[in-house]
Amino acid sequence: MINIIEFDNEKYNFEVIFSNFFGEKLCTLHKKYKFEPEFLDMTGGKDEYEIIKKVYKKIILSKTFHALWINFIKDFIKPYFKNEKILFQKTPSFRIFPSNHSVQYVEKITDGFNKHIDSDSPYYHPKFESNFWIPLTECDHNNDLYYQDKDWFKRVDIDKNKIFVFNSQVYHGNKVKNNSFNTRCSLDFKALKKSDYDLNELTDKIVLKRGKRFKQNEWYSTKYYYEEM
């Protein structure tokens, strides 16, 4: 299932928040920072990983950003679920896909894409989640997110004031190499109706998160991953 949510990009201007932190337009981060030409997963190579860590420490984990995040969820994500009680990712994931760089985060590349579903190894996301993706930069066919649409891979191709929503069983991913002149930055997160949460669907299999290992039925809980609203 695919949906698109439009949100108030002036009230919730995530692009400006992050670009102010970097002191650089997000689409030109590759000009300010040195990125390794290739890295193996979205936690990045050494340089990219250090940048991401600073983003979390200085912005995403701050009280100011969390308050903004809660209001954003209340204004646009909870209504998507008909204002029922929801579980949502406590902190969004911030991604950088540098210009002229390659990233591989699946074991097998398909036609030059990191094609996968989130319940695949090593993250083992629950099948009852929905995915929410927000581009923070203008995207083109070289750096956009792609998703499975019937028999072919299709660009998401949305504006920066929109959220792309898809269920956890939709195949998606970006190209292995970003041949665009622009770096792509984005936010993504998971959410679901609380009534859809089913502990019986979770197991003891090991989830890899930021280099640490957790049991799936422990990690995907309000103790670690979700917040309730």
C-alpha cells in the first residue's frame, strides 16, 4: 500500500534545521565534507558515520528537536491512523547519500539497486509497521528512493513538503551509486496503530542496530524503539 501525506513545511522545516547545523546546503554537503567513495551500509564509512553521530547528538536527541518531533507526529502521523493510539519511532533516522558515492546495504544487488524489504536481515523490522520517508533535498533519478510498483521499480519523486508512506512488505531502495551532482538527505521512521502491534510475531532472532545486537522481541518495544501517542 502506497500513500502520500502533505505536511506544513514552514512549521516543520527539517531541511533548514539540518542545513543550519551543517552551515551548508544539504544538497552540497559533499563539497564541505570528505566522504569515502564507497561504504557498505547506511551507518556509513568512518567519515560519514562520524557526521551522523554528531547530527544525532546535537540535533535529533536534543529536547528542542524532540518537542518538534512530537508535535509533527501529533499533527500529521496520528491523523493518518484515524487518531487511534499509535506507536512511532522515538527518533527519526537521518540519511546522507553523498553525490558521486556508492552505498551497498543489502547482500545482493538487484539491477544496480539496494532492493529490499525492511523485514529482511539484519534489521528484521516487524511486518506490522508502516514506513514514512521525507526527502530533505530535491531528488532526481540518480539519487531518489525507488519502490516496487507492480513489475518495475519506480521513483518516489515527491516534493519536500510531502511524506511517502508504504507498508513494510513493499520492496524499495536507492541506486547503489549516486551519480547525481547533488547529495540526497532524508528522514525516515516507522509507525503503526497500537492495536496492530503483535508480540507473537516477534522472535529471539538478533537485530543489528548501530553496531549493537538485540533480540527482535526486545528491540521493537516502547523500552527501546517506539513511543506511544
